[in-house]
Amino acid sequence: MSTSENQENGKRNIDEHSKNEDLKKNRESSDNKYQTSEQGVRINHTDDSLKAGGRGPTIMEDFHFREKLTHFDHERIPERVVHARGSAAHGFFQPYENASQFSKASFLQDPSKKTPVFLRFSTVVGSRGSADTVRDVRGFATKFYTEDGNFDLVGNNMPIFFIQDAIKFPDLVHSIKPEPDNEMPQASAAHDTFWDFASLTPEITHMLMWVLSDRALPRSYRMMEGFGVHTFRLIDKEEKSRFVKFHWKPTLGTHSLVWDETQKLAGKDPDFNRRDLWESIENEDYPEFELGFQIVEEEDEHSFDFDLLDPTKIIPEEEVPVIPVGKMTLNRNPDNFFAETEQVAFHIANVVPGIDFTNDPLLQGRLFSYLDTQLLRLGGPNFAEIPINRPVAEVHNNQRDGFSRQKINTGKTSYMPNSIRGGCPMSAPENMGGYVHHAEKVEGHKIRERSESFKDHFSQATLFWNSMSKPEKKHIVKAAHFELGKVMDKEVRKRIIHDLFNNVDHKFAKRVAEGVGIEPPPSETIKNNEKKSPALSMEDTVKNTIKTRKIAIIALNKADHSNIKDVKEQLMEAGAQVHIISKHGGVLENGKEEIEVDKTFITVESVMYDAVFIPGGKKFIEKLKKNGDAIHFVNEAFKHCKSIAALGEGVKFLRECRLPGISISTTIPGDFSSEKGVITGNPGTLDKFMEAFIEAIAKHRHWDRETIEEVPA
Ligand code: HDE
């Protein structure tokens, strides 16, 4: 096809499209109707480069070609060295009440005031294009655009960290990133170098327990906790300092995927968590997180059996309760991924009056690292002028020039003191809210040394293990089998089990050893404590809502439409999202009635849903029994311990699926029954049936039927 034909075709397509009234209006009112160069010159042709004759060479003079290609060649910036893959959203924070008894920070004073926020979630190890559902820590970085300047709370979804001192961060990251000779594996800790480093770094043990747990596989960014990790300080109006640990608690509870599901999702929908965040905001199911403080008075600093400055320790919530102080709501997706999610620059040193640091040696190191990394990543010192990083508070200072300076500073002075500009911009006096560092008294010798109070590396790892439910423990053991199973070096495997895990819990060490071909440690090496912290178990999280959960209804032609409608309506009323899934797109027929199909077996799988429902319909069920996709869908949902429900003849189909350990009614239409998250019934029992189904979905998973090995999916 010739160029002019091409253009004609393109124009025709656009004209066709423009018959749509909305698009037409958009086009007419659009201020970007005509293309221009970066200099504002209108471009009349962008499909062919300027050539000396139709078949001749391209001419240097083609400034439009050169500008377009040059810009393209420079489109990428270095990805973050860690936390490269992220997803973000805009929103606001609102305190529940005046929190001035803790902090003078302006955003914590007035319950009627909404402070804008931008929150970036991330995985840590993988590159920008890696899958969302890998086993990893998740970043949880919030920028508060307060009227006193930006406050960045740059946290994670786990409350502790791998190491105690920032100087070890490059070693940790080099060990966990893909190995340097072959750049494998991507986005995974399951390889020799990480476990080698870990086996020689006992302070890592507590964090290993968290990373092996299901917390490393969040069901959704909307369903994970966030933590500031370090102990910070809050400063009140009287300049009194208190220690604080920051917590974010999701109102939907903390829930995870199962390992097998994460592996399948990595191929079927590598954007699973990103898509979930985006779609929930588009659907106006706005993610919400409660901000909480654990407060420790200065005089109680040394009253714990660990050091508050040690970032490998939690303060158990049973010892110091989390006080809820406000809520963050995410209600707007970014307009442009690069301009916002990629260019946002967090820095732990971005604090406002009312918030201050402690001497946690990991925190202290981060104070250097974040500014340094932005200079490289965003090409110079002016990254704070990029729209997403600009504070809402006014900026006045004598910083000048540098790459990509946006601001046009006027006047002659860029120094202080000056008289020419009347001394402006002046230093703000304290009563004007000028930031004053907490006047902590510090004394000591210059030494490279770890404090003695940082040297218990195992008690809290044991506390974590003790606090897990039986299924959670099983998942940790399985995760260790996978991770260590990928480690080729037998000595490394042995060190992890004998030198670290055996100090956490002897039985745990034995269970891991059995799965990875290592001689189990003969006995306990240290006496393991028996303390528990129920707040650490996801078993004890919010389980009374099915809001935003995704439910699949499997149907073909001749399915019972009233079953579908009844169930769909009630699930949606309870806040769930419901998709009708079939063999092909279009509509489902039964008599004259039609129901629109939302998705097909080709584009979705059970791993993308939280629960599944099979309606009745005699002819439909006869066909469904021969549909391998449907049988697989239900079996896989069963294997992943999700709720499964069937009405009427649908019960017959469940029987065909041979779900192990479940006795499905043999009378059709089925009697009401609810067993381990499998619910059956007939239209006459609809109320009871729906109540049981909704309750089962809210439970998230039914671990009591975790008979994974027996299920062929
Ligand atoms: Fe980070 N970290 N980190 N980190 N971190 C970065 O900054 C670093 C640590 C965290 O969505 C980098 O802009 C050091 C703890 C999040 O943009 C870098 C140390 C916690 C994000 C960096 C730590 C975090 C980062 C990479 C040890 C939880 C993503 C790109 C002292 C409290 C922020 C960047 C976003 C990003 C350094 C440890 C959380 C290189 C040196 C502990 C959520 O500067």
C-alpha cells in the first residue's frame, strides 16, 4: 500500500471513530489537536522522513525526524537499583482527631483537613518488567504534600529489615540481585549468593522468617500492612520528643496469595497487583489504610528486651498497642506512569516539623542514600522541581542552576546574608515553624562497632514462628524447601539450617532439613522462647468483608439465569465484583433471555479470582461436565483453598470434580451444605446459601482443606 493510501486509510479510521459523540467533542475541544515539534512548530507529516527522492537517502536537514528519534533514544532513565518495579496512586490523608499530644506536624492537627498524598508500592529485587507476584518484600512509600513541606514515609510491608547497619546494604543487594555472571534468576532470592550471604549474617534471621512467610505474597497492594520499620521521633509543641513506630493497616485486612498461585500468575498476569490497584481505583473501590502510632516515652527507651534502635526488631503490638490516628484513601490513578510513578523521588530525610530521626544505624545510612540515588536517576539536583515531587508549600532558597533547572530565578542575589534583597529569603524563626532538629545529647568514641544491645538475632525470629497458625507454619517450611532447594551449595544449605533455623526452633529446622537433603541438627543449640504475638498472624486479620473480592460465575448456554442473577446481585450488594465466564464472548442464551459474558476461559483463569459459583440448569451441566477448562477452574480454585459454591444441578458438576475430602450431596437439586468453604444448595435455600457463601469468601482461604498434593491442577 502506498504512503498516501496508508494516510487515507488512517484518516478514514479516525473519521469513523469520531462519529462517537464523546470522542468528537474531545477532539474538537482538545488543545493538542495538531502535532508540533518541541519548539512549537506545526508538523504536517510524520510518516515519512525527508528524502532526496522517493528511494533516496534521508536528508540531515530533517529536523523533525532528528528531534523525534533523539527524544526516543533518550526515553529511558536508569531504573531504581532496588524497588525498580512499582505502581502508584494519588489520594489524601485525614487525621481522625487532633493528634497534637504526640506531634506538632501540621497534617496531624485538624480532622477536617485533607493532605494530598502519592503512594508508590513496589517489589524490591526484580527489574521494572518483572512479575508482581514474586516472593519479595513490598515497598510502601508515601509522600505527604503537607503545608509545611513534603513528608516522605518510605516504608515496607514488613516491619523489620535484613541488616542492622546501612554499610551492609550494597552487600545484601548484590547477593540477592541476579548473579553477575549470568544475570539469573530474575526477581528471586532463591539462589546461592543470597543464601550464602544470609548464612553468614545471623542478624538476617528474623527477616528470613517474614520473607518465607505468606506476607511476601500479597493478594493485593490494598491488602497489606505498611511499616516505617525504624523507630522515629515525634516532637510535640513543647518540643518534647517521643519514640514512634509508624504502621499502616489496610481496612480490608491483610491477605496473601498461595505460592502455586503466584507462580501461575507470574505467567498469566504478571501485572496482577498493579492491575488490581488500578482497577479498584477506576471502580471507585478506593483503597484505605489506617495510620497508627506505637508510642514509647523517652524514659521507657531501655525498658524492652531489645534495642529500639535495632531495625531487625518489632515492638510487639500486645506490649505497645497501635493507636489509630488517621486514614489514607487512594482515589486517583496517575495520568502518566513515567511522569509520576517513575519520576517520583522519595527521600527518608524529607521530614516536617513534628517528625525527627533516631540513631538507628540503618536509618542514618538511608539519610545519605536516597538523595544520592536521585541525582543519578533523575539527572541532577533539580528533581524536586519535577511536578510529582513539588511540594505544595512554597519554595524559596538560594539554590541555583544545574541540569534541567525549571525555575526562572529573578534578581541578583543568590547568597546569604545579603542586603540588596533586604536579606531575603530569610531563615524562618522557630515560631514560624522553622525546622529545628531535636537536641539529643550525643557522646562517644569514633568506632566501627555494633552495640552489644543489637546482638540477640534469634528471640524475635522465634516469636514470629511461635505466633504463626499451623497452615502459616507449613507455608514457611514449604517456602524454605523451595528457596534452599534452589541452592546448589550444600554447605550453604547446612549453615542456614544448623546455624540460623535451629536457633529459631529446633522442630522447624528439622522440617526444613528433611525437605532439602541435609542432616537435621541433632538437638536445640539455644533454648527457644515460647512467647507469641497474635498480631503477627494473618489468621487474626479482618475477615468480615468481601468488598472488592472477585467472584467468577461459570456458565454456558442454558444455564439457569435466575440462579445467576440472584447470586450476582447479592454478591455485588455485599461489595464484590462478579464476572460471568464462559467458553466464548457475547451472550448466554436460555429461552428468550440473554446474559452478557464478561470473560472467557481463554483470557482468565481461576488464579485471578477469589471464589467461584456454578449455577444450575440441567442441559448446561451436562455440557459443563465435558468442559476441561471448567473442571480445571474449579479444581484449581479448590487447590488454592478458595470458596466454591453451586446451586441446583450445579451441585452435580461439583461431584464430577471429585474434590478430595468433601462429601457432595447426591440428591439433585442439592440440599444446603457448607463444608470447608464448599457450599451447595438449591433455590429454595438461597438465603442460607448466600449467607454461607459470603461468610466463606470473607474468610479468604480455607486452609483446613489444604490437600494440595491430591488435586490434579
Ligand atoms: Fe530503601 N532505597 N534503602 N529501604 N527503599 C531505595 O531509593 C536504601 C530500606 C525503600 O517507591 C532507593 O529512590 C539503603 C529500608 C522503598 O521510589 C535507594 C538502605 C526500607 C523504596 C535505597 C535501604 C526501605 C526504597 C532505590 C539501607 C523500609 C522505593 C531508588 C540503609 C523502611 C521508593 C530510590 C520508591 C528505595 C537505599 C533500606 C524502603 C538506593 C541504603 C529499611 C519503599 O536509595
